[in-house]
Amino acid sequence: MTQTYRITLLPGDGIGPEITRVAVAVMEAVGQALDLAFEFTEAPIGGCAIDLTGEPLPAATLDQCRQSDAVLLAAIGGYKWDELPSHQRPERGLLGLRAGLGLFANLRPAKILPQLIDASTLKREVVEGVDIMVVRELTGGIYFGEPKGIFETETGEKRGVSTMVYGEGEIDRIARVAFETAKRRKGQLCSVDKANVLDVSQLWRSRVSAIAADYPEVTLSHLYVDNAAMQLVRAPKQFDTIVTGNLFGDILSDAAAMLTGSIGMLPSASLGVPGTPGVFEPVHGSAPDIAGQDKANPLAHVLSAAMMLRYALDQPVAADRIEAAVNTVLDRGYRTGDIMAEGMTLVGCQAMGDALLEAIAAAN
Ligand code: NAD
């Protein structure tokens, strides 16, 4: 029997609608080949939602997301809404979506594609074969901990305070996501903290170590964050899956992403507790400078759809097919402007989509 999944599409602003069209066509083609059906429902978020309803995240959009199996979000924002006060800006829509769905885990892969090795600023022999997944805690730690603020002392001096706090429950749930993720990869998990200095990191380390007992198939190691940053640029191939808190993850996931050198190629996932829909989206923004010109690279969004199939819908074969199609089009020399190199064929967003469909059909 055909398996049907309900997917909420949030195309958003800028290049969002163009890259969404490609991602949907690719999912439908793979679905047909593997007897999977998708019920797509589109909803507004970000600037387009502000134009329609005055709100960056209308209640109906959040409800629609809650009722689906997974959410495919493109990008939000643009010049038109830049002057709005911060509580009305498109970005508020993203924060509201994360809070509304309880998305506490952010997964950011950094995989070097052999065809794009020269886009990296690091030497070929250092980055060739890099395939890292950073699992970052997203809703706790120093970005949210209390007390926080700028306070005046008795002497009149101002003091800025932010507090890094993690409860056992918060650590346990992100650790489980990370172990599950590592299990689907090479089975190596590196937990990154600052346990030599921070008490909160000592609790982090002891909880992650305790949870490891439930995952005998995963090998756990620990690194201090300063060493992890060094190792990421010195010898990134030693990493498979990394798990870390909000602040360290913010920094390390960007550093890991830049090993690949191409922002138009990077997907991501944000997950909540099992049973709630995850949100899958490219790392890049809405690229208003090239919106509507058929110049956008749709591959990060297409790879986000592959992540959705792998991590939310448990359809690894479909995910593999999409990733293989991306490989094929790059092998054939197709490049959008952002990843263009000498001797390659420059194509637009739509033509890249057509090339993907051709690759999927040829693989059937
Ligand atoms: P951006 O990622 O949109 O663009 C940075 C540069 O990369 C631009 O030159 C753009 O043309 C290029 N680029 C990005 N994605 C591309 C793609 N798929 N194909 C080809 N080129 C691509 O970042 P920005 O310029 O800092 O922000 C633009 C808008 O996007 C802002 O309103 C910002 O708030 C928003 N933004 C949204 C998200 C999100 O939705 N998650 C993330 C970052 C920025």
C-alpha cells in the first residue's frame, strides 16, 4: 500500500518559492519511484505572511505545521521588511515556529562533495571525505539562562550577565537525539563541552556519559570546545557526529559548514520530542539580491528534503536517491552561479531542477 505523508511547505520569501518548486518536484519523482505519496499544504511565514495577515507567523500556519508529519521551510526575510520594529520582523516567524513546535535539537551536516572540493578554503587533503553532523541544543544554555541582563552595582558600574544553565532533562533529550543520529551514521559521537572550567559542562559530560549506556553500538568521546575548534580545522575527518550546547554549537556548526565552502549546498533540521513534526530548511537565507531571477541554487533545499525523508519520515532509501541525484548533476558539470567554476555548465534554478528529475528517472 502507498505510504502517504503530510508535508507542510513554508516557501517564505525571496528565492524561497523557486527552490520549493524544485524540492517538491524532486520529492514527487522519488515518491513515484518508491511508492510514497506526499500531501503538500502550503502556508505563509515571514515577510509574505506579514503582507497577508500582519503577523510573521499566523496561528493558522503554526496549526497547519502541528498537523503535519514534517515541515519543509525555505527562507524568510528581505529588504521590504527590514525597517519594521524587531517584534514584527520576519525572523520572529522562525523563532515562533521553533518555540511553537518545541524544536530543541538542530542538526547541521557539513559534507564535502568531491565535485566542490575546490570551493573550500582548506587544502584538498584536509577536507576530502569530510562528513560531519553537528547536533546543537537549540532552546537552552546561555542564550536563555537566568539571570540575564545589564545591571548596575552599588558603585554605579554596569555589569552584563548571561547564565549558562542546563538541567538534566535538557541534556538527556539532546544526548538521545545525538546518539540516535550517530547510530544512523558511522556510530561515533563526540560530545563537546568545557568541563575543565564550567560546572554546567561537568553535568553535561556526566549525563551524556550516562545516556551512552543505552547505545552500546555508538562510541562516545569527549573534547573541550577550544580543542574541538582546533581539531575541526586541523583534521576534520576524525569527526562523525558532534553533540554540544547552544553557544558552542552555534559557533562550531558555522565553522564546520565553512569547511565545505558553499552555503547554497547546506541543509539543516530542527527536531523536537518524538511525535512532533521537525522543520527542515537550508542554512542560507532568502537571497533577495537574486530572487525571481532563476539564479538560485536549489540544492541545499533539495538536500533538506532528503534530510526530512531520512530523519522525520524514516525513508532512507528515498533520501539516498535524492542525494545520489545531486551527485549525478554535479558530476555532469551543472552549476548554478554561486558554485560556478571553469569548464562547468552554468544553469538556473529551474534547469538544475530538470537535471535532477532526469537523474532520478535514469536511476529507476
Ligand atoms: P543570504 O543567505 O540570503 O545571502 C547571502 C549571499 O548568498 C547572497 O549573495 C545570496 O545571493 C547568496 N545565496 C544565498 N543562498 C543562495 C542560493 N540558494 N543560491 C545562490 N546564492 C545564494 O543571507 P543575507 O543576505 O544575510 O540575508 C538575506 C535575507 O535572508 C535577510 O532578510 C535575512 O534576515 C534572511 N535570512 C533568513 C534565514 C532563514 O530563513 N533561515 C537565514 C539567514 C538569513
